[in-house]
Amino acid sequence: MLRLSVLDQSVAGAGRAQDESIRNTVALAEHCERLGYERFWLSEHHGLPTIVGSAPEVLMAAVAVRTSRIRIGSAGVMLPHYSAFKVAEQFRVLDALAPGRIDLGVGRAPGTDHRTSMLLNPDPRAADRFPQQVRELHAWVSGEELPEGHAGRGVQAFPRGATAPQLWMLGSSGYGAQLAGHFGMPYSFAHFITDGEGCAEALDLYRHTFKPGLIERPYANVCVWALAADTQEEAWRLFASRERARVDRQTGRFGALLPPEQAVRPYTEAEEAFRQGLRSRAMVGTGEQVVQRLRALANALAIDELVVITWTWDPHAQRRSYELIARAAGLQAG
């Protein structure tokens, strides 16, 4: 059976206060738990007016106290910005709030522009330490000892408990896939960022390089963009908001997500070509149509879990999309 999870980015909506997006994310998590989704993951972006989810670890705490079954995770913490020890402490606290339900997804990408990245961590070579940070983070999260000579040897991240966060590697290229394989970590590929480009190759690289480590056998999922509505026509109408945001992004224009009726504008020839390519790849339609395409993708990639991300201007339409997908996929409502 296909396992389905959720990624939400707290997308800003034009005409609404940004704090509503944060509260809508918490409400969506409660909704998706009732629908039977496996995980609810939160992204990290900085200085971007489209995506206002800048602190997944804080938002995860709010979700943790409002849910009881669904796994909660970061997708992910952009580790080069931070101290691995501090991240370990944050996620040990989260695991205390939701024991055995915390996924700690980490990535190397900045999740922002260069200027904002330097404000988060002024070290221009911070990303070079990423593999070492991953090793340190695992040790502090799991309670294992660091090697002789390490400055952090003997230091523990509290609180300790009977369970620990599950460390995940996130990526959209071969680098993360190879690192996940080397450390024996579960791996998640951001299909929605690359529109699927390089996905199959990254999964093959992960499986080929995998050595038992944090887990005994390779386990991967893929995060894909999808949108369902009661009719195919309605789904494509709602898609106009996401479509406009993607086209605008190509020329460096960022802003809050527009309502579908305001999202339509004349496109240049190059923009129209990009738009048509986007539509040809988009998983948009009724619940049954979307799930059919999700199953085909999962089969083609030989995976049994997909993480679904959905942008709509109307939060009710977003919740309805997840409801229709869950129903068509046969998820067991809680």
C-alpha cells in the first residue's frame, strides 16, 4: 500500500496577514492526522515573502502538542546555519513532547539568498563542514559518544529519553544521496524543486552507496507537488496561483500567493514555454486522477512512500485536496 505524508511550507497568501499562514499550518497538521497521513513535515526558508515558515523547530512544537499519532519532522533544518549541538538539544526537547514521533531532516542548501545566508552564519565555508555536522548531530541526538579528541566528547544533549529523533538526509542532487548512503540514513528527494529532474539517478546512487548505519536497509521517499479538487476544472483553476508563482520566480519576482482570479497575466514567449512544461508535469486533477499519477511515480521509482506538498491561496482548498487524495489512496482515517 502506498504510504503518503505531507510537507507544508506556510505559504503566504495575498490579502492575508502572514501569521495566519503559521496557524493554518498547525490546523492542516491536525487535519492530515485525522485523514491518516504518515508524517507531517515543515520546511525552512529565510527572507522569502512567499514562504514564511522560517523556524520549523518552533512550529513542530506547536504541531506536537496538537497531535497524537502522526510523525512530525523538519524538511529540513539547513544545518550549516547552526550549531549541531543546539539543533540536537532542540530536537531532544521535541522528542520529549512527542516521544517516538520526531523526524530530523537536515539539508546543506541555504534555503535563502547569499546575503541572508551570511546573516545566519557569516562563515562562507560553513557548508564544507556539513558531513562532520551530520556525524556530530547523530551522536548528540542518539546519545552516542563522539570520538577521542573531539571537543564535544563527554558532552550530552538533554533531555534524554527512551526514544530519539530519526535523522533524515534531504536533497535534490546526487550529493545528499551519496552522503545518505555513506551514513546509512533514510533519504528524501525534493522532486518538487527539480520537477523530477535527477530524481531516479539520485535514488539509484543512494541505494548503490548505502551501507548499514542509522538504519539497516535503504529507505527513501520522494516529495512531490500535487493538487486535487472535486472536479478537474476546479483543480486547474486553483493551480493558477502556483503556476503564476513559479513563472514569476524564473525572473526573480517573489511575493505572496495570489488568488486564482488574480494570478492570470500575459506571458512572454519564454514564460509561456515554461508554463506549458510546468502544466504537462503537474499532478493536478480529481483525487483519483492525482493518486493514479502518484502510484505510477512510486512504482517507477520503486518507493513506497511519497510526501505531498500542495500550494493553494485558499487554505480550505488545500485541506480539501489532502482529503480527496487520502480518500482515493485508501488511507485509514483516524
